Amino acid sequence: MKAIQADLPGATVDVTNAQGNATTQQTQAEAALSKGACILVVAPFDSTASAAIVTKAKAQKVPVISYDRLIDSADLAYYASFDGVDVGKKQGQYIADNYKKFVTPGHNNLVMINGADTDNNAKLFGGGAHQILDPLINSKELTKVFEQSTPGWDNGKAQTEMEAALTQTHNDVSVAYVMNDGMANTVIAALKAQHLNGKVLVTGQDAEVSGIRNILLGDQSMTIYKPIKKLADATGRLVAAISKGEDTKAIASASVTTSTGTAIPSVLNDVTAVDKTNIATTVIADNFVSKADVCQGVPAGTDGVC
């Protein structure tokens, strides 16, 4: 909201929150259109269901910017997010670079806890991760024993999935690819119950306070930092350019393809892999998280951060 008003002074910006309900989100979008909204910025809960919002908006000649997650519609005007494939590749590459610290002969099992299969981002993350991990799986350097999508990115369900993987393998897991920090936190809870926390490589994403704290405590290995302010600022510039009728190619210089094969002009911001070696110089230096928050319950002096 602030970013839009900074680039488009005097703009009226109405913000609604569907609280994770696709039907509510569609109702809110329809209400905005009925009030005369000229641009919609939609962070879709369900990438497929949200296509109905784009259809209604197009009928009223209102462009839709899909924010963070891609709306799977050929009529979408723009997409503003991060490079989702690169997120997965960076998570996978971290595993590739560090898995040998966690495996021993005959014990190299990999578990993959993915996000919601209704979220296009999860597909991008998974695709990127598999680009890196599949060669290791095919060469049997890692043995994939479990892979599961998690409806709604539900943290509790992720814990249940990890518990099932541990039961299936008799607690023989060396690497847990987990798509985000919220689910990683509950995956770690499942590992703690079996006294395996710190003994399994666990990935994450979003650089949440819980994720950074888990890294400092040694229970999580890495996360992905996505600088939200840069995305918001780019979206603000895009909204302003559309409103003024200016060329948007310099802003939406990338392209993402929908399931129908339609190329959508896109803003794709870079992401950074974060582990204990660069917490201070990334998320804390950028004030994305505070030192006081991430150091709660962490011994003083840990990794030069706390």
C-alpha cells in the first residue's frame, strides 16, 4: 500500500484480506470491481480458483497483477513475485553442497515435504529443487523415500507427514527438504520427538523469525530470504506505470508461462540462501528480522549473531 502511494501520490488503495479463503477472496475482488477499482493486485490463495477474478476484471477492462503467487489465467496482465524456480534450486543446491555432513554409508534417505499443490509457487519451488536433487537421487547418492504435498501449507499436516516418514523409515532420515520455515518448524518438532533434531539437514524458506532461530540453534540448516520490500516497491512502480499509461517493459522485464502456454509479463526478484554464515549480513542487516527476536532462547555468542 505504501509503495503504491509513494509512486502514485493521491491514489486510493483499498486493502482486504481473505484470511486464506478462495471464495472470500473472489467476493472481495467482485466488491472492489463494483466500487470502480481500476487495477487489482491479487495475492491468490488458490492459483486456479483465482482465475475467475481475472475473468471478471477483464470484462470490465481492469488489469490484474498477480502478487507473489501466479494466477493461472491467460488473461492475467502481470505477475510480480520472486524467481520461484531459483528458490527451489537454491534449496536443492544447499542440500547438494552439504548432505555429506549428514549421511553415513547405508543411511542417505531424503524426505520431501512440499507446499500446497494448488499453489503454483510450490510447483516452481519443487521443479527447481528436483533439477538439483534428481541427479543425486538417480545416482543413489540420496535415496528419496517420501515426498508429499501439504494442503494449504498447513504446518500441523507437515508435522504429520514427517512423522509418517520417520515411521516408514524407522527414523532413518538424513535430509528433509521442506519448502518453508513454518512447515520446517513442525518438521523439527517431529524430529525432536525422536531426538533427531540437529542430526538431519532441514531446509526452509521465507527467513521467518522461527526459521532463523532454528538455524542458530542448529535444528534447521538454511532458509531462503525473499526481500519483500523490493517486491512491494516494484509492484508500486508497476501500478503507477499502468495508471499513467506508461511502458511497463522495463519493470516487468521477465516472463512466466501459465498452464495454457500464455507468457505473462513478470517482475521476478532475486532471492538469497541464508544459513548461519550470513544471517548477520542479510536478514538482520536489512532489518527484515530483528536480532532481539531471533536471539530469544539462543545462547549468547551463537554464530557471532546473538
